[in-house]
Amino acid sequence: MAFCPNPDCPARKRSRRPAEYRAGVERCADCGSLLIIEDPTEKEKPQRVVCPPALRWQIFATLGLTLTLIGLAWVPLPGSLIDSAALDGLFLGLPAVGLLSLGVTPFLLGFALTELFALAIPRPSPWPYPGSGGGA
């Protein structure tokens, strides 16, 4: 079977695939190009990329960092005097004072205080712009 290799062939534009001809035909009836034996669409199929390497690296880095932080949450703070038996099961078996709890607590406190101050302090009015509508 012969195929038309011309990507601008009217038959290819209509059917979105190359025109097929029986043996013995040498030219395309629509565009007049010489026919070829192999199917030109086989060459045009792009290689399927499941996951680009940069995205794969970002996924592995994110998962690695997440698993590292989860693992460090179970490391108890050395020398902590809090009895963790009283709080057992409260935080899914996490120690009462862990290595990362001292780093997260100030962040959460700062976030809460920022939100409270944002609610308490009124938003300033916008400054007038010079010009015709600004008034300055």
C-alpha cells in the first residue's frame, strides 16, 4: 500500500491522515505528490514522556522533605521535663515536646498575632494621586 507524504495534501486535511493508494499508483490524486511505501504518520508520532526529569526531581524532593519532617516530629527533645505519659495518644503518639515543636510554636503564635492585629487595626485610606481626579 502506498501513502501520500505531503502534509498539505487536501485529502490529509480532510481525513487527518495520509491518503492510501493501492499498488501500481505512483502519484496522489489530490495533490500530485509521489507516493511512498511506508506510512508517514508512524514517523510523526512523538515519544510519550510520562514525567519530565525536572518534575520528577521536584516530586522526590518534596516527598523526601515531608518524610524527613514527619520523622523528626517523633524525636523527643533531650532533657524535656514534661511527662509524656499524661499526653499519650493526644497527638497520635508524638512526644509532648519534640525537636520540631519548638520551631513550629513561634511560627503559629506569630501567625495568630498577625491575624489579630490585622483585625484590630483599621486599614489606612489610600493616598490621593496627583492629577485631575486625585484632589492634590
